[in-house]
Amino acid sequence: MLTLLAQEVKMEQMHMRVVGRCFGTAVLGPRGQLVIPVEARKELDIDTGSKLLVFGHFGGRGLIFIKAEAAEEMLNVMSSRLDEVAKLVKESKTSGTGIKNKGKTS
């Protein structure tokens, strides 16, 4: 059984994965530029010339930045998983073990 402190640490780690870490604030300059806090740049290995994808979020009230190479890695993993699922679906159809009329009773 986990001690109370260990449970708190585990919950904090889970929270950080879901919510993320706040590195501070950035102010939009007159030319539309943001300065990413130095601690964020160091921890996330963001250098001059790094490409970031920008997404609107929170019902148009916020932005999310994702490093382009991280998005590419995520898409590659998702693509490989989709290929695995497609193969399983195809195999289930050819072997006759697929679920037909799901949710319907005869």
C-alpha cells in the first residue's frame, strides 16, 4: 500500500501529464510576436528556428503550441496503430469471427 506522500506524488505526476506545466506568461508584442519563457525553451529544447504548430483551444480563448517533430512522431505512432487495427478488422472479416449486427438481437 502506498504511503500518503507517495500517493500525493503519484497524483501530482498524473496531473502534470494531463494539464501540463505552466512556465509563466508571455506578452504579445506590437509586431505579433511572443517570447517563450527561457525555462520552457530549455526544458522543451526549443531553439531559434524551431517550428511549432499552433492550435486554437478552449473555445477560441487559448492557444496550444506543439513542436512540429513531436506532432510528426505522434502521427507516426497513431498511423502504425491504425494499420494494426485495420489488419485485425480484415482478419476478423476473412475468418468469420467478426461481430455482426452488434447490439441487435435475433
